[in-house]
Amino acid sequence: MRADWAVAELERRFPGVSAWWGEFTGRWWAVTRDWTGRYRLVEASTPGELAVLIAELRRPIPHHVPRYSRDQLRAAPPPRPTRRRRAVRQGWLCSVLGGLITT
């Protein structure tokens, strides 16, 4: 298979992908976006292997199943009110000695 045909087929199968044959490396290369939208540089030994790698990058990772349903999360009890702080009380020594001790 000619390199330009393989490049055309890869770019047809995966729109937005730039693929090429590395003349000096002897490898197939492509720039594509992964499922999150970030650009990735992919390298393979054959066009078929490159197609598999591109398809794997574009496939979204399945999300985990939540342990609680949305209704259970909404039914959570309201947060407890914060406790008010009491005023600082003076100890018996300060009250006995009065103004002799400064803090």
C-alpha cells in the first residue's frame, strides 16, 4: 500500500486527524485529539496499528456507577447549625486580684 493512500484512508476514517509517514523514522505518525479534547501525538509501525491507537484515544472512558442515587443525595439531612461561642470568663484569681494582674 502506498503511503499517500494510507494517509488519505486514515484521514477519511478519522476527521480532524493529521497523519504522515515518517521518512527518517520509518514509522507512521498522527496528531489527534483524545476524548477530553487534548492533542496527542501517536506513533505506530503500521497504518492499521495507528488506526487502532487513534480509535482507542477517541473512545471515552466509562464513568463509574455512583453508590447513591440522586434522590438519596438530595434527601441528606440539613447541616447542623454552628455553635455560638461563649464570652471569655475570667477565672477566680483575676476576679479576686482585680486590676493587679494584667493580661
